[in-house]
Amino acid sequence: MQLFLPVFYQAGAVTRLATQKLHSEFSMTKAKWGSLGLSVLVVIALVVWMATGDIKEARNEAPDPIGAEPKALTSVQVRTINARLHEPGILLQGQLDPWQSVSVSARVSGTVQSIEADLGEQVQENDALLQLSDDGREAVVARWKARVRKLDADLAAARTLRSNNLASQSELMNLESELAAAKAELASARLAVEYLTPRAPFAGVINSKTVERGSLVQAGSPLFELVRIDRLKATGQVPQQSVGQVSPGQRVTVDLLDGEQLSGIVTFVASAAAPQTRSFAVEVAVENPDLLRVAGGSASLRIALPEVKAMFISPAYLSLDDSGRPGVKYIDDENRVVFGTVRLLSVSTEGAWVTGLPDEIQLITRGGGFVGVGEKVRPVNVADSQG
């Protein structure tokens, strides 16, 4: 009996070990199937959620709060501007001078016997200005006339004798030389008489007079200053960046200080710049039919350039982009803000003429500083806002 007890206990232990092993494997199998089933259920749930739920996309901006209203567009005031033909010009400060100015001087000495033209008087070309004393000059002319007549007769007789071989060739040549010298003296004497009456070299106005009746003058003494003012000469300096646009024949408007206007034509443009100013001299022929007393004064010159399409806007609407170029803000067909760069043709207190924009734009006249390029806005027309 005692012999079988250990065997019995060994068999029971083996039975218990087998039972525990089966229980353990059953538990592991059950856990494995439970995990697998849970995984399957999660996958099925994901598929159903993706099929029926919303698909979200990643965005850089935070989503609007639930229930928030969309942002309102900024209102800007606009005005319709259309391009039109404009004649640009180059503005210069100029000087007006008489077209011709000369100092009439005495060519012979003498005493002033009479004044034929007074200050401010309009004279014509070749009009007598004064009369100097003769001082025996007419007698000199008469003497040389007689001398020339005598030599003419002597020369004619010598030629007759020479044809008969009664006079030598040298005698004939001597008489011819004396006659030529006498004629030259006669011409000089006649000029001296002619110079006793100084005359106007061109039509103009007596601007100054330095002699009176009874004055004794010497050859070279100034008598009158004669100026021509029915046409004036305007001079100015063109900057080197604009000289390529100027050439003879272009029209010029001359604005006088009193508001009067004259018209002229460019007659000369310098080929080399002045070294001090780096600008080019220009001369303009200005018509002055009313003989306005403006010679010697200053004036504004506007040299006309070819016509171009341009817009006239207030300088207040001009601004600069990031590169420092001038331009304006306007809206396109989609009501988005556009910055258009422009080229300034002229600027004044009344406005600026500019090019570089479309033929018609909706110019932003108010509110442009609060909107950026590319931003969509709500335009309000000036006429609508005023109505």
C-alpha cells in the first residue's frame, strides 16, 4: 500500500499540471481572439466614420469661431477718370532780349547840327538819325571830282599820242595810276560826306540817345541805341535729361510776368552743355506785334512736345511704391485694389498730368491709405456719395 502511494501522488501531480496547461492555453487563445475582435471593430468603426463624416483639411489660418459673421469689405470712394490728348511741355525760366540791338556811332568827327530821331521813336531802315556839320568835306569832294576829270582828259590824249607813237607806254601807265588814285580819294571824300548823316541800319525804336544839338563828336563816339522789338529773342537753359526732346522749329509759349502770352519758335539749341550748369542754351524767336515793352525782362518758356494720352489728377492722389516710384491706387473689374505706376509730365498746384495708366480707371479718391494692393473693397462712386 505504501508502495503505491508515491505513484498515486505522481499521477495526480501530472494530471494537475496537464489541467493547468490546458487552462492556460485556453486563456491565451481567448485573449488573442478578444484582441483581434477589438481591432476588427475599431477598423470597421473608422471606415464607417470616414464614409459618413466630414473630411477636414489642414489650414494655415485658424478657423473662424462657430457662429461668427464674415468680415465686411472696406469701403473706398472712387471716381471714373478717362485719358485724353495732352500736349506736354518743358518749362524753363528765360530772358527776353530785343531781336536786334545796335549802338549807332559817329564815323567822322563833327558838330551835331540837327537831331532827326528822338527817344522812343519808331524809325525805318535807312532813316536819317542826325546831321553833322560839313566842315569843308563837300569842297574836298568837288576838288577830287575836278582832279578825276582832268586826269581822264590827260589819259585820253596820251592814248591818242600813243597810238601815233608820240607817247611812251610808261607815260600812259603813269596817268592811269594817277587817275585810279584820284578816283579812290573821291570815293573816300564822298563817304565822309555820307557819314555826316548817320542812318538806321534796320527798322526799330530809338532806345537811348547820348548827344544833343551842338554836341561835338569824334569818330567812334556813340550816338544812339537802336533796338528791334517787333520780334524778341528769348534765351534759356534746357536740362541735359530733356535736351533730346528739343529741336529747332518747335512751338514755344512765353508767359510774361503780367499774365500776357506771346508765341515763338525754337531757332537754336546748343550742341555742348555749359560746364558750370551741365545745361544746354536754347534760343527762341518770339513775335511781338504789339511792341510790348518786355525786352530785358524775364519770362517763363514752355516748349511744346508731341501730344500723348494722359490723365489729369490731383497731386494728393499720388503716392510711392516700395521702390520709390510714383503712382496711384485704383480698382479693377473685380473691385480689387491695384497700384499703377505713372510718369509725371507736369505738376502744378491745380493738378498733375500723368501717363502709364489704362485709358479709363476707377481712381480711389478716399480711403486708399487703409487698403492694400490686391485687397477686395466695396467701391462708392463720388457721384453716388454726393447724391
